[in-house]
Amino acid sequence: MIYVDSSVVLAQLLAEDHYPDPSFWRDGPFVASRLLDYEVWNRINGRGLASTHAEDVRTLLGRVAFLELAPAVLARALEPFPIAVRTLDALHLASIDFLRGLGQRPTLATYDHRLSEAATALDVPLVPL
């Protein structure tokens, strides 16, 4: 199970300098917090790209199983982490912790260095990108 971060999805959609190898998307299954949906659409809309990218966004997000921001996830995000994290990163990390509490073993795919450092501090394996 691969927990995918918005940095990876946006890199794929916007063909940034770095983006996942096509083989990455053959792996999976992919999971993320519902937050991913909002982060991606916010960036696409903010750049005025909805008219040209909406179908690609829907297709890519359609491959992701979304974890809702349930009370247990929100409660975990309020607790301290081994290193200081930003608010949205806390919600992603809390979602990963929630999955681990259910016996899942998610790995994290991200280009965000601060998020990857925090995940490593929590012993969350990173997907090499």
C-alpha cells in the first residue's frame, strides 16, 4: 500500500522537473487522506488549469483510495510528532498512523523533504522516487 502525497500527484499532472517513473503508477494500491483531493484541486484551480487538466486530475485521483478525516485521525494530528511538522503534514502523518493502527503497512511516496523527514522519524518507509 502506497500513501501518495500531493507533491507526487502534482508532479505527475504538471510534468514538473521530477515526477514518478511510469512504473510507479503500476504499483499500488494507492491510498491518501481526503486532504489530497482538496490539495490537488486547489493547486489546479489556483493555476487556472481546470479546463485543461480536469480529466487527468479525475483519472489520477480515481486510482487513489481516500481515507476520510475521521475523529481518530484528527485527534492524532493534535498530538506531538518526533519533529516539528506543518498542519497539513500532521494530517497526512496522522492518516498514515491510523492505517498502521489497522494493521496496514503503508509506504510514503513524496517529494516533500520536510514530510519525508517526519515520516522517517516515525519509521514510515519511503518509496524511492
